[in-house]
Amino acid sequence: MFVFFRKSLVVISLAALSIGPFAVANRTSRNPLTKGLIHWWKFNGNGYDSIGELNADPIGPVSYTAAPTGQGIVFDGVTTGMSIHPAADMQFKGSYSISAWALLRAYTTTLIWSTIIFEGDDRPGLDPYFIQVDPRGSLWFQTCGLARSVSVGGQHPFPLNQFVLVTGTYNAAAGTETLFIDGKPAMQVWDAFDLTPVVPLDPSAKPGIGIGTNNDFPNSSWNMGWNGVISDLRVYNRALSPDEVKSLYRQAAGNLSPPRLGR
């Protein structure tokens, strides 16, 4: 389980971001970018995995609402979440990418972080990967390998009450870990050739994958819930290129009102 230190931290800010107000207009999706896509939770009224086999029944009183690509699942940050058993293809051995549209209603008022996706167990500091927002409102993407963990983030506040496309990529061949916000590279580390294979999970320490929460919700010793909406969550077994991440953003940003295509 994540605790509030990191074995290695390098943050490079690549862009200053300005994100407009939230609203959703019409909702259509084009060019789904399915090469290397191994799991895809659209959240159109359920927790089905449209590509893989990691279907999950949401826990607690969730609901669904309009989102840039269709619908999104609404979590309350405390009593709701999605808990998925560990899967071999999510224990990354090479490059990977995770992307989701997310809306956060409020930052936490404790040391607990808000979670879009998290894989880990209840051991301190040995979590293979996560995308989270800290209590100060900063977005983080972390990968933990056998030797060390590396995080990118902390430079831009995650805006409240509006959808943001969050994408984390790890390119094992190039040794780069990059965090994209609304299709633009915001932060990057390099010389990180040793982040996969990711650290293995401990079967005796409540391992699992959490969406809108942490591992093995609600049985874990922790509760790092997401107070807001998550939509169009994708997992790839390769590193998306900057142009592909931009395409993911642009194919849905026109559905926001006002549109945010000028990025």
C-alpha cells in the first residue's frame, strides 16, 4: 500500500496548463485507438471490461452520468469503488499506458489520496502503479519496479468539477515515464529503464486493483476513494505516442461545452 514517501522522485515540468470550465455537450467517440488495448472500462451503465475479462461489479451506491465519451461512473470517495482481482497482464513486464477521463469534486482533507486507478497491496511503498491526486490537489503517476519507484507529478493542480483526460505512459525502451494532461505532455522522467517488470504483489497482503479506490476495497486497511466521476478508462500494453494521446483527447474534447480543441 502506498505511504507518503517515494524511493526515487524526479519531476520535469513540460508545459503550463490552462483548462476551461466543465460541461458536456453531445457525446460521440471516433477512432478508438485499440492497438495494444488490453482493458477498457467505458462505464456506460456498468463495470464491464469491453476488451479484456476484468469485469467488476461496483461496490456501494454508485450511479452513472454524462461524460465526454458516453457515460461515467460516479463515486462518493468513501463508500464506493471497484475492486478487481490481480491479473497477469496488469503486472507489466514492459511498456504500458493508462488513460481515463476524470472529474474530481473535492480534494481530501486528510493525508489520504484520491485514486483513479491503483494496483498494490497493504505493504508500505510496494505498489506496482497508480494514478492519484494528493490532498494538495496535485496529480501523480507512479511506477514501482523491483529496484525502485519513480513518480511524475506535483506541478499542476488537478482542477475541480470538470473533466480532465489523464494519461500515464511508460516507455521501457526509451526509459521515459510521462504524465499527460488533456492530451499534452506535462511532466516526464527519463533514464528510467528499470521500472518493469513491476514489483510483484504479495498474495497474503490483500492485493488487488482498485478503480476509484485502492486495492481490495473495502477490505484493505486503507480507503483512498475518488469523489467524482471516472470514464473511458483504458489500459494498453505499450506506450502511446504523444500524437496518440493527443488524438484520445481531441476525439472527445469537442463534446465538452465549450469545446476544448485548441490544445
